[in-house]
Amino acid sequence: MPDHENSERLASYADVLAGELSGAWTSTYLPSENKDDLIDLTDRVWDLDLVADTLAETALRHAAVLSRPDGAQFLVLDRYDDRDGFLVAALAPQNLPDEAYRAVPEPNGIALVDDPFQGAETVAGDLLARYDSALAQVRHNAIGGVQPSQPERVVLTWQPDGSLAAAPVGEVAGAVLSEQGFVQDPQSGIFRLGGDDTTVQAHAVLAIGRQLDALGISTALQHTATRTAPTVTLPPAPAATRAPARRTR
């Protein structure tokens, strides 16, 4: 019978699993002493099937969280039955409004065999694609009229009130926006720059374009149908560093 109280077994499995997934995943083990964190993780499990049923019957005793730099997270937990292996479930993003999840199917978790290398193949071939798709949908729903960005392309969207908004991917792009006066909304993660002073706004856009170009990240301006965007010419990105825009999932 599997030893479901063996912290080393779960932590080691999660470490190997994280190392085998593409995308720079890291693993953090949470022991039974972290009760508040375990309760929070239980509430964030994005599942209405196998994992939800398990947690409805047995409280989370310990767990491991796999994290990707863009904020994606998986929960790895014991099966709490007589079977070998583990369960893995997606964790819903924090601080998004309930409306963002409307009509988005849950990326229900799956059972993994006791071999973490084979388990990583199962996650990559099944759960990861469903999770990335659901994650993209809820983030898009949360930002409303703000066009989503990609890792290699930041989209600045003119808003009807004259402000600019962006949902950058990654800390580097976010830091550039903050440096130029954008303020991040802690709930949605959206960066906004007011439009009271259009001269300041234009200088900020130009500075952002130059800084991101130097980092190999392109910049695009979009506008809503209710407002015509002012003409702002962004500096061209060097041919060697400009990446093509990638369609979001």
C-alpha cells in the first residue's frame, strides 16, 4: 500500500516532474504544517471530476505546487486510496473575477503513474494543453477590451476614456511598463496609463517601444471601435530581433 504520509516521496516525485516539463517549471513542497496554504490550494483546484471528488472526501494533508514563470500552476497530491501514483490538477489563477470563468470548461486533473518521467509525458500530452487553453480564455475574459499580449509582443490598447491598457506576459515587459508610468491593477493584472496628458502618454509609448525592441520584444498599438487612436510612430525593431506575432490559444 502506498505511504501517503511520506513527504519525501511526494516532494521527490514533484521535483522530477517539474524538471521533465518544458517551460522552466519549479516545484515547491508544502508540508502538513502549512494548513492555511493547503486550504487555499484546495479552494483553487480547477477541477470538477477526479481531484475534486478526492478532496471532497479527504482533506489535503500535504502537497507540491509546480509553477511556471507566466503564473501557471499545478497541484500534485497523493491519491489517498489503495492505488499507486499521484493526482495532478490545474490551479485557477488568483484574483480574477468570477465572470472570467463563465463558459470556460474546467481543465480537470488526471491520475499519474508512480514513474515521474512517464507522468510528465501524460501531463504534457493531456492536461497541459487543456490547462493552457482554459488559462488563456479566463485571462482574456478578465481583461475585457484589452488585447492580450504574447511573450514576444506587447499590445497597447487605447481605451474609450483615452487611457492605454496592456496585459504583458512576463516580468520583464511589466517592469518596462511600470518604469514608464503604467500602474498595474492587482485584481486583473492589467497595466494602465491615464490619458490626461497626451504628450506624456506619447513619450511613454515611444520609450516603451525602444526599450522592448532592445529586449527583442515587439510592440503594437490597438484601439477600440469607439475611439480613434492618436498617431504614434513606434521605432522599428531590428530585423534580427523582431519575432513574428503568435496566435493565442
